[in-house]
Amino acid sequence: MPGFRVTERSMATNTLANLQVNLQRNQDLQNQLSSGKMLTKPSDSPGGAVVAMQHRSDMATLNQYSRNADDGMGWLNMADTALTSASTQLNQARERVLAGLSSGTSGSAEAREAIALEVDNLRGSMLDLANTTYLDRPVFGGTTEKGIAYDANGDYQGDQGAVNRTVGSNASVRVDTNADSVFGSGNNNVFHLLQRVADDLRNNPSALKADLADIDTAQKRVQTGLSGVGSRYNQVSQMQQAANNRVIDVRAQLSDVEDIDLPKTITELSLQQTAYQAALAATAKVVQPSLVDFLR
């Protein structure tokens, strides 16, 4: 079998090529150590790059769920505050009706007028609460673009649309509050009721007993609405916590794919540098001086 002639030039070329590979590996390790990442470009690990992209997409989705939940809790917080105050206002209105009933038809018109004025003030406060807004949108107005849910007459100006927020892969929660369910509808809503109470105090005290029953019904409606808001708030809060916990898990998985093992990388770099120095020393011994070197 014929032999192959190995020239000084081919030996030098191969040696240089091997040193370049060694040096490139050294540089790659230094880049990983300085960036803290094993993946700096898709070619570093095509499979790992695909997994990392999926994890980043999942994190973006989960972070959006969390932001949606923040917005939803803002809506529900405003509704909760408004309905809590509305319940207090209705209790005060009930006390005024009882005061009117105590004075009865024999009470002075001036006394009933004073109570009626207090009821008028309570009605105004209730209207302000019903027009509570979050980011300039009425929380009891549905999807209306108007700035109010009720006008000064107590007539509804919103619509029956629902404001929903997606807080999970299969979880969409309504964050506004249906006005009819908490304040009543049409001429039977709480604002017309309070107007009727004020009129009866002035002109028809005998009707106050029926008004008292209506106020109790309105109070139960507000309390039911308040309970519903609290339930939805808890649901949104729990979904946000679940999304935040999942983000932590996905971030850890992404770190497993992208980030370096620091002690391992430092050790590999040290070994690689040692190997490179040894290769340089070995090359200096293996590659013999050429004829030109002898002639110098």
C-alpha cells in the first residue's frame, strides 16, 4: 500500500486549523460567561431556540393575563366602594322614612319638609355613586361611551353591554356591574324611589309604609350586587396569582434552556485555556524548522 507524503506545509496548515478550532471554542466559552447565556443565536442550539421562543411566548401571554386582572380589579374595586357607600345611603334613607312614619300625618309640614330635603340630598349622593367611573368609563354603564350611567332625573343612560377581561386561558370575567341588578330598572329604580319618598314626605305621609318596604327591597338588591362584586374580585385575584406563579415557573424553565451553568462554564473555560496553551506548546515542538530557518 503506497504511503502518503506529509509535507511541512500541510502539517502547518492542519495544525493551524486545529488551533483555530480550539481558539474558537475558547471564545465561545468566554462569550457565554460574559453574557450568562448559552443561546445567543439560533444556530447555537436550534432545538433550544424553539423551546426558548415558546417559553417567551407563554410568558408574554401570562403577563397579559396579569395586566388584564389588574385592570379588572380596578373596575371591581370602584364598584365595591360605590355599592358599599350606596348601602350606607339607603340605610340613612330608611331611617328618614322611619322618622317620617313616626311623625305621621299629625307631624308638622315643616318637620316633614326637613326630612324630605335630607332624602333629596341622599338621592343626589346616590346618583353620584351610580355614576362612579374607572378610567373615565362608568362602572355601572355597560359599554357606553357616555361619561355617565344616570342623568339628573335618575334615568339610565348606559347600555346592557358587558365589560369582560380575559384573565386565563379559559377564563373571562365580567368586571363592570349591571346597573339594573343593583339599582333597579325603569321607574322602579332606587333614584325614582327616593324621589317618591321625598314627595310622599311632603304630600302623602300615609304612603311611607309602602316606601319603607321598597327601600328594604332596594337594600337587598344592593347587598346582593355587592356580594357578586366581591366574588368576582376574588376570582380575578386568584387568576392573577395563578398567572404570576406560572410566570415564575416558565421563567425557571427558560433559564434552564438559555442560561449557563456558571461553575461548569468557568471550569470548561479554564480547561479549554489550558488545552489551548498545551496545543501551542506541542505545536512548537512538532513543527520542525524549515530549510530557510537553517540558512538564516
